[in-house]
Amino acid sequence: MRAWRSQRGISQEELAGRAGLHRTYVSDIERGARNVSLESIEKLARALDISVASLFSNGHAPAAEKSWMAASGSSDGLVDILFVEDNPDDVQLTLHALKAANISNRIHVVRDGAEALDFLFGTGNYARREAPPRPQVILLDLQLPRVDGLQVLRRIKADPRTRSIPVVVLTASQHDRDITASKRLGAEAYIVKPVDFQNLSEVTPQLSLQWALLKPAGVSA
């Protein structure tokens, strides 16, 4: 955020005024001393005249995702959460919300249904791995390119290798008719987007996911 503010040539006080936030709050965010709400994120992005995704990625979403993956220790190929989402803003909001909550679970992001299936079954670009990873949980958007979310869910629950992995369906509305179809196909839960730590925590009792919490700075073991 500091980089975007400097690029725009505005002070913390001016940014706070534009966003309708207190200057101390903005200062704390820039220092990493405060967890920021999704509402405040949207206000700051509007005040800077950029998208929410750009606020966290400096205009380069894939790099931001790689940074989060490296920070969460996923370079060994092991994954706690497979996140299947094609909307870059939703990806960035989710990753930031988890990071802001000090969650360090390893996350792998794929952008369409075909890539999700390749990742799970070790095909396509993932065919070179000795054994496909088995994530603790799959966050699955339904509106996906190439292979839609319901087809992905059907494949996951029909195959004995992946049937036991809990799937949380991501939807734009709790009245979405696809929710009924998802439950019939075996989805364990659903979340109305945007995804954040609070709504993920609400469905956690239904899942096998264990939250990995980063220790706050200055706290000894």
C-alpha cells in the first residue's frame, strides 16, 4: 500500500481522508501492525483508484500468489488447501484475508476446472510428479472455464482416490440453485463469496482442515 501511495504522490493523511479511515489506522496497516477488514481494503483500493487485486499485487497477481505460496512453505509440493478460482480479485482477497489472520496453511491456486483435475490426478502439466498430493480441503468455485465446478466435484467424489477430500463450494449467493446440486454430489459445505477466515472457520468443524497459525511477532515459544 505504501508503494501505491508513493506512486500516487499522496500522504497517509490524504489517503486516510479519501478512504474515510483514521490516519493512525492507515499507518498501522502500512507497518503491518493491524489486521485489515475486507471493507477497509475496498475503501483503500477506491481511494488509490486501483483494483483490490492491484492493491496486493502491484498489478501482477501471479507474482503475489507465488509470494504467498513461498511464505506458506508450499515449495515441497505438499498442499493443505487447493483453491480453484478464476477471478483474480477473489483470489487476492482470500489470500490476503488468510494472511492477515496469521494463517500459514499451504495453498495452491488453480484457475480453471481442467487444471484442478490435472493437479489432483497427476495429469497434464502435473504428470511428472511421482504421486499427486492430497489436499486437506478443496475450495471450489462453481463458475469455472474449461471444466465447470459441478463437473470437477462429480469427478472428485466419483474417484476413490479423492472421494474423502472435503469440498467447500464457493458461490455468489446462498440461494444459488447449484448449491443443491453440489450437496447432492457430495460437497461438504458451501461459502458465499468473498472467502475470509471467518466464514472458513464457520465450516471448519465439517472438514478435516487444521488451521496452522503463525506465532505473532514478539511472542516466544
